Amino acid sequence: MSKDTLTITDNRTGKSYELPIENDTIRAMDLRQIKVNPDDFGMMAYDPAYSNTASCKSEITYIDGDKGILRYRGYPIEQLAEQSTFLEVAYLLIYGKLPDKTELEHWEYRVMRHTYIHENLSGLIKSFRYDAHPMGILISSLAALSTFHREAKNFDDPKILEKQLWRIVGKLPTIAAFAYRRRIGRPFNYPDSTLNYTANFLYMLDYMGQRDYEVHPVSARALDVLFILHADHEQNCSTSTMRAIGSSRVDPYSALAGASAALYGPLHGGANEAVLRMLTAIESVSNIPTYIERVKKGEMRLMGFGHRVYKNYDPRASIIKQVAHDVFEVTGTNPLIDIAVELERIALEDDYFVSRKLYPNVDFYSGIIYQALGFPVDMFPVLFAIPRAVGWMSQWIEMINDSEQRIARPRQVYLGPDARDYVPVDER
């Protein structure tokens, strides 16, 4: 008997089955041979929310939640956040390697050349109500892009595919900035390709015609780091949505719209907003012990602590914490940062939270930074979507090139009524 197998004995029949093990997994379809009767459908795995089911093989992002490790294409997130730029990381995720100088310059040039959007799309954004949620505008605009670039469905052509990559990475900040300007009733600022990626984004958001206007480099760099940290995170809700929709071979814009809609949910893209509301509700450092006790009693939740994957300190959280201090040196202090730091200190020294492996995650400090940079809370998921689109595209490309992938079609466990006859309405 091979060591790389799993033996399962069905106690209903006494029959044993030997299933091959590959990469510490068994194939779910191998369970189908386990039957009580020959005409049975066969055994299935039941896994709500896919908590322990691998739906793909990937070479993009590695996470070890117990050790607090996050790597993009093998590179530690700490090194990328300290030494790289978002556009360089975007290239890494999409193409699988760090670019050389010539490749990076070409990539940056092409992306920034595609920051302008069609005037009809600008008109669509203007057509939304003044109080429309920016994320709703972003989702709608992404779906609309599929009608502007209809050749995108021919993504098997490498040249067509690459142009969509330039367009998506380049246009997303413009759409986001226009959605924000629509929200505050200001005219749109068109892109300035002489600025770097995040500086151009901040310019489109903030410029009000000042002669001496300049994007502060600390603010631009802080946003760049945040974009790096949010670029990809394995098979989360929105990424698996991107893969599932993309498995139908739809164009990338439509799949991106679906992934963005998944991110819109408060359990996914709205977590940092919840942290901000919690810190605001605490009001002062002196109120933290009382709040902690209420959390222990189950009366309140400690937002920004704990993670579905990480059972250790989220490596992104320690990076963001330092970024927050850098930003506050420019924007001025914020009482929420004092509350956050003290709340983190107390929680990390309390056995109640430590024993439950509740450590700060990426959302704990990111909302504070966004607020310090002047973003309203309804822009937070948009700021998440801009960098995550790079991860979505990387995962989508990997999926469409994977010969094992087919159109997504999960199974179900049917628990409804057995066969019954229709009864006319007058006889019911």
C-alpha cells in the first residue's frame, strides 16, 4: 500500500477504499466511488462556506495563518511593502516575476496611458444621484466597461488580454475618483500621468485649482503601501467570486463587477469601517477597560481582531501600524490612534484574547489612515477594490489557463420534499 494514500472504510458496507493523496489533499470526485448501492449517486463532501475545500491550485499568494506569513509569488509582504511600489507588485502578481527596469518602465507607462476613461462613462457616473454609494458606482462602471471594450471577450489573444490589464489597472483610480467627486458635487479632475499611480489618484480626488497644489509624498506613499497590502489574499470571498464568474468565460470586466459586488458586503470590504465606528464609540482611552469587559461578556464585539485565516498577528497589521504613525506626522494627531494603540496593548496582554488567538488584522489600522487622509467611510471599500483588482485579475488569468478548471458548479445536499403531485389551485 502506498504511503501517499488515504484508506476509508465505509462502516455501512464494510468496504474499504484507497484514495490517492496529492499536496495533502484528496480529490472530492474520488469520494463518488463510495456507494451503498450501485445506483447511488455516491459520496460527496459537505463543506459550508468552503472552509476546508481547495477549489484550485495556485502559485500566486501563500498564507500560513498560524505563523502569520503572507507572501506574493514567494516574496514576503514585509519586503514588498518596504522596498517596492504598488505598480511593481501588480506586475509581480500578474506576470509571476519582478520586472527589470525596462519592463517596469514600460508597464508603468502603459498603465498611466490608460487612466483616462471614455466621456460616455463619465456621463454615466454623472447620472448617479448625488448621494449614491461610491462602491455602487464603481460596480456599475466596471460592468459598463464591458460594453466599451467588447473585444475583451477575446481574451485568448495575448495582446487583447494585456490591453485589458492596462485598462483595468489604469482606469480604476479614475472611476473611483470621479465617483468621489460626484458624491461631493465637484467637477472631475482628469488624470495627470506625470504623477505616480497613487499621487495621481490623490490629485484627482483633492485638486481644487490651487496654484501651489502638491500631493504630499508621505500620503502618496502611505496609500501605495496600503494598496500593496490589499493586492491579493488567496481564495477569499471576492477572489473566489472572480474565479467562479470567470469560469463561464465571460469578459474580465463583468467578472470584476461581480467580484467588486462581493467585496461590497460588510463582512468583507466593510470591516475597517466597523473598526472606525468601534473606536469612535469607545471615545477615550479611559473607556477601554469597560469596553473590554463588555466584549468578554458577549455584549460587544472587538472589531479588527481575529481573522478567518490568521491565528497569529496579521503581518499586514504591523506594517500598517507604522504607516499610520507616518501619516499622522503629516496630517496631525488623531485621538482614535491613541485609543487603537492602547486597545491593542490591553488585548494582547489579556489571556481571554490571546487564548482565542485574537490578534489585530489589516483592518484595525487601515480605516484610521483612510480617515486621516480625508476619505469618508463609504469610500473605504472602493480603496480596497482598486488594489484588489490586480489580485482578481491574477487569479482570473491563472484560472482560465488551468486545464483542470471547468465552469463552477457546486453540488448540494437536497433536503426538500420527495416527489409529489400537482394539485389545482381550487383544490388546495
